[in-house]
Amino acid sequence: MLIRTSCYSNGMNISVVQLIKLGQKYLSLWPDKPELTQYFEDYRGVQSARFVCRYFPALAMFTVIMQLYIASGYPLGQGSISNALNALPQALVYGLFLLSLPVQALVFSGVKADKLLPPSLASWYHSGLEKVKQQVAEQNQRSNGDNNDTAIANLAKYKPRYIDLAQLLHLTFATTK
């Protein structure tokens, strides 16, 4: 299945698997700094998606097991395996639904990561990129190294996307440690 996106791979169609990988990268790049909530509305979405991806697979397993256990009748002393097998389709539906939520979160994160920044945020991105370039240049003069030059060169884009913003924030918080 291919999905048409705004500008990823020059507007080419990308597969759902590539979109999920982009969503994973987007979620991993966003710094885990609560102060970002004040400035970026995406921060709460990123935190929610991380929560869903982290805990919902275990919740799905727990839901399936508990439904089978309760449906079997063992808690009431009237248990049988046939009761549990009769409840299996319903338990699997609930489990699959809960397992689909992390996948949905990654797909939505991938779609968001591929969107172009709005003009106001794009101008903020470009000014932030210049500040990071200055910080890294000062650090390189002090340490005589060029460890972040390639990362900054990859960020210099005319039309930045949300994934670029996440990379800039990640790089910013990595250089200020």
C-alpha cells in the first residue's frame, strides 16, 4: 500500500512501512523536555504517541489474558477451557484493536513529520538554525573539532518539515548539555 505525501522523497509515493519508520524517527528525535509544551503544540502529541507505543502492546496482552480468564469461569469456580475458547474471538478483536493503536500513532507521526512547517514556524526554524550554527562554530573553535557540521549541513533546507524541526531541537538540546 502506498501513500502520497506532501514532500517526502520529492512528493513520491511512500509505503506504509516507510511512513512508520519516519514516525519512529520523528518520535525518537523530539527532545523529552517539558518546557517545549509552551512553544510547540506537537510536544503533547509526541508524548502521547510515545506513551501508546510503549504501553499499549502490554495492555493488549493483559486484556486478552484477562478476558479469557474471566470468560473461562475459573474465578467463580465453574471454569472450563471450552468457555475460554468461546471467548477467544472477542478477546482477539480487543487485543488486535489495542495493538493497532501504536501502529496508528506511528503512521500519524510519520505523516506529521513529512508536513511542511507553517511560514511562522519556518522562519523561527531558520533563525534557530543560525543560532545553532553560531554555537557549534564557537564550540569548534574551542575544541578544534567538526563533529556537528554534517548534522547542521543536513538541516539547512529551504522548505523545512516537522522532522527537520525535531532534528534541530534534538541537536540544540544535545549541544547545550
